[in-house]
Amino acid sequence: MEKKKVAVSKVCHGHSRPVVDLFYSPVTPDGYFLISASKDSNPMLRNGDTGDWIGTFEGHKGAVWSSCLDTNALRAASGSADFSAKIWDALTGNELHSFEHKHIVRACAFSEDTHMLLTGGVEKILRIYDMNRPDAAPRELDKTPGSVRTVAWLHSDQSILSSCSDMGGVRLWDVRSGKIVQTLETKAPVTSAEVSQDGRFITTADGSSVKFWDANQ
């Protein structure tokens, strides 16, 4: 009688407080990578296949609510309760830039072309930072209707999606005009919103529901 195969999970130790966000990089020539955000204020980088620890980004003074890697997994970004978003060298772990905000930063995302960083949080403002001119003032989009929970890029960096922690729906923004052009309605606040690697689908989680949306409609 053939034995039933049982999947064995991999446990990645390291954080001392709850993990609140996970992000996998696209596949690169060196493999793919996982970065985790935690309330212990120290984002961690791991091998995406094995889960092996690679390094810890040290410098935040508050809980880190969001973390991500750019397309090539050469830079990392993090958003924190210390009112800052930071850019890190993913190879050395060194802090490259710190962008100060006026309140908690809950979400951050690199554009597909890696030239821009998008942030959002309790201020109800979406900001776009130019990675080629990090000392320049960010571009601010129209004010969001609520505190920002998630952000992502889509349509080859021509559009942005965001959700709020205090109301339902996912809002699609036109980057050029800086205005909301469509709202995907949900009953509960969206706690997670992801765009598929090929850009065709949006996956959201609200309440006890997971929804799949056509990103091109």
C-alpha cells in the first residue's frame, strides 16, 4: 500500500514579535527571496526557496508594518510606526534613504521598473518617491477616503491600487492624473491586495472572503 505523502512546513525562526507582512520577490538570476515585516522593528530577508535567513535590516524605532523588494531584489523598502519609510541595500543591509512622514506608514511598494516607491498610511495620503532623485519632494496624489492599509502598482506602473483599514473597497488610481478612476466594492475593509506576476489578476481578502478580479476590466 502506497504511503500518503504529507507536506511538511518550513518554520523560519527569528522574529521576536508578530509577523505582519510577507513579500516574495520575482525570480531573479540568483533565485527568489522573501522579506518579512514584524512588530519587532527589524525586517528580515530570507531565501525564498529554503527559508534560510540571509540578513536583518536594522534601523527602525517602531513596529514595521510593510516591507517589499524591488524587481531585481537589489533594494528593500519598509514602512514603520516610527513615521518613516526606509530604503535598504538588499546585498549589504545598509540603509540608503529614510523618508520621513507625519504619521504611521502602513504600506509601501516599488514600481515594476524600480524607479519609484509608493507609500501610504494613517495620513490618508499616497506618496510617490523618485528613486533616481531620493532627496526630491515626493509627489502626492489626491487624499484617500480613509487610512491606507495596502498599496500596489499595476498596468505597467500606469495605475495604483489601494485599500483602507476603516472602509471596504479597493480603489484604482490613474498615476498621471492622481485621481481615483474605479472602485472594486467589498463588504469589509480589504486587509490584503496583491497583483499577479503577469499583471492580469488582483487578489483581495476582506472579512472571511477572498476575491479574484480581472485587472484589465
